[in-house]
Amino acid sequence: GNILIPLPPLDEQQRIADYLDAKCAYIDQCLELTRQSMEKLRAYKLSCITEAVTKGLDPDVPLKDSGVPWIGQIPAGWEFQRLKNICKIVDCKNRTPENIPEGQYFVVRTSCVKEGKFIPSGGYHTNEENFIEWTRKGQPRIGDILFTREAPMGEACLVPQMDNICLGQRMMFLRPNSNASAQFILYTIYAPLCREFILSLNKGSTVGHLKISQVANIPLLLPPLPEQKRIAAYLDKKCARIDALLEEKQALLDKLAEYKKSLIFECVTGKREVPSCWNR
């Protein structure tokens, strides 16, 4: 009730409100069109990944029956596999290491992993004592895949260029064997075959949670290693271009939102003059 507001005469209030209605409607339209464009780019990115990790890069490759009715035909030379057959799976402890800001060791939390990317701001540091205790089962290393079991479940990214990390709660890492490419597996985790399997495990649950046995049984299609690497390299370039466009559009969204905010502020505080002849 005690909030102070600048109050111009009523006719001027109406003129400012009409002006802002029109201007904000236009900005909102631009925001919505940009969001729609971003959704189309994300859908295109997913379709590129899906096509590459389920059909390969050669559209004329001979096909064979996968032996799994709900998958159907797959490229000749590819195999239907479960994650446990191509990766060593290392789970975290049931609790998280102590937060010690001056510590030299980095604790990876689920908030560090999103949409195939590593986000360092989501983690924290701990000391050597905690690091030793939390790496008894194994230490994540470059070439491994970080994977979240919960909050959210099923997110993954490659281990970053760091040699001092340990797992926080609800985290695990996957270590591909010699006939599997980590980058190829990462792309596969975000393709429909894996995503639909992961989501099907927690239908009806308010908080998604994956058991180790469920992660071990995640299905994927595995081509020979040289083809995995070729597909991963192709997707790296393709997705990098799409991600660059998405970043540009996100920057545009941020600028439009900030412009709308500043426009409203300037108009309702008298810092921007609204034309006296303004007519919607």
C-alpha cells in the first residue's frame, strides 16, 4: 500500500498504456517467433542425431533384421547392445562430499550435466581427504561419460579436461570399452531409442530415478568403431553449427526481454516521451 509510483494525468496514463500495449505486443510477437525458430532448430538437431545413430551416414547401406521386433531393421554390421555390454558403470556414494571452497578437488553434481554439456558452475570443491574417499570405486577421467541418475535423470556429458574430479550424489560415470566411442555413445543417449527407454522406467513417478540395473540395460545400436568415430565427427560439426545458431537466437531473446523491460520502465517513469499524437 505504501509503494510510491509516478502518476501523470489520466489522459497521459492512457496514452502511455496504449503505447506500451502496442509496443509490447510487437516485442512479444518477436519473442514468440524467435522461440518457435529455436524449437525448430532443436527438433532438426535431434533428427540429425537420430538419423545418424540409427541409420548411419550412408543412405544406401544394406539392412538386416535387428532381432528385436520393436526396433526392426538396422544397418548391416551394426549390433543391438545394452549399455552394460560396452561400458564399465561406476556409481557414486550414497551421500555427497563436504563442500570446502578452498579445496583443490572438484565435485560433479547433477546440475553440472545438461543436454550433453558440462556446466562447471553447477559443482563445488572439496579437499583431498574427501576426494580419496569418493574415488574408491573409481575416478572419472577424460574419455568417460558422466551420467545422472536423478534430479534430473538420464542427462549425460563427457568428462571435462580435468583430472581432479569426483562424483557427487546421484551421479555415475560410464567408461566405454575398446570397441566403443564415448562421443558416439553420448549422442546415442539423447536419441529416441535411449530416451524413450529411460522415460518409460519412471512413468507415473513424480521424481525420476534410475537404478544401476536400469542404466545397465539402456539399449543402443552399435556400428563398428571406425564408423562410430565417423558419425561422431559428423555430428560434432553439424551440432556445433546448430548450437551456434541457438546461441545467437538466445542472445536475441535476452536483448528483446531487456528492451521490453527498459521500455516499460522509461515510459512509466517519464524518462521516455510518448508521442502526444499516439494512436493505437
